[in-house]
Amino acid sequence: MTVRVYHFDEQLVMSNGQQATTDITRILLKALPGSLQVIKAHEANDRRGTDWWVERPGGRFVGVDCKVRATDWAAKPPGRRRDDLALETWSVVEASKIGWTLDPTKQTDYILWLWQDSGRWVLIPFPFLCAAFLHHQREWTRRFQVARQATPQSQGTYHSECCFVPRPVVWQAILDLYGGKPREGAGSCKI
């Protein structure tokens, strides 16, 4: 199993950088038609799962958790190319704290992945993603790469773990769950 070392503060600076902020604002205003503005969430909301608030007509706000990555492996040459999404299985391995992707109590509406080097992005409704991963976790962690991340802190190092699931596999799982499949044995719908 691969273990990479990341410093939380460095990752936070990258996620909160001016270019990332500009890109996130532009993407969310375009991806969620009719949106009025995008606002950076307060740190207290960020810890619960929402990095950005998008104001919708009628005063409604939706929360977005952003996963900003420096390198887009889908943009690499053939042989090195990998079009996948990092889905967290464990947030803190040592404390058996479940990862955000498997936590139905996470307080956000959408997950946005943004790859800084290519500008590519993916936006998925969080409840759909959570349900798909809960349904396929065992299969996907057997089939696809699993890696750990070490994050040094003043109190010591903790590890998180994620599974790199191909983006088309994630979308197909969501479609299978929410795409309106007829019940088994049901006749065709006549109009």
C-alpha cells in the first residue's frame, strides 16, 4: 500500500489559493444554473464538510466540499493516465474514524474535484456519491488502488486512507442506483 506524506497546512494553502478560489467560483456559478453568488464557508462549517456556500434563488444555500488536487493524472500520457476519484475510506485510521465519502452525516450537498494543472473538474451530489460508495465499498477497495496519506501534526502523525475509483465506474454506480431502473418482473410502461 502506498503511503504519501502531506502537510495539512500546505494542502490548505493550495486549496485556498487565489487561482483555486477563482476557478471554484466560476465553476460553481456555471454548473449550478441560476446561482447568485459563491461564498467561502466559515472554518466551523468547513470542519463539518462545507468549504463553499452557493446562494440559490429564494435565499436557499447549498454546501460544496472542494477537493483541490495539483496533478490531473487523467491528462498524463497513455500508460501513466488514470481518470479516477479519491474516495476516502478512513479519515483517521488510528481512531477508526470513517472517511467523508462513507459518512451519511457529512453536512454538504455537492463534492467538487478540481485539478489545478488541467482545470478539469467533476461535481457530484454528495448523497448520491455516499450511497454508491456505501453500496460498492468492499468491491471497489478490492478492485482498485488503495493508498494512505500521512499527515504530520504537533501531536504526532495520523493517517487517512482512500480508494482511487475510476470516474466512469462512480458515475455508472450512481446511474444504477438513481437512474430509474424498473422493478424486476415489471412490465413495460405504456403511454
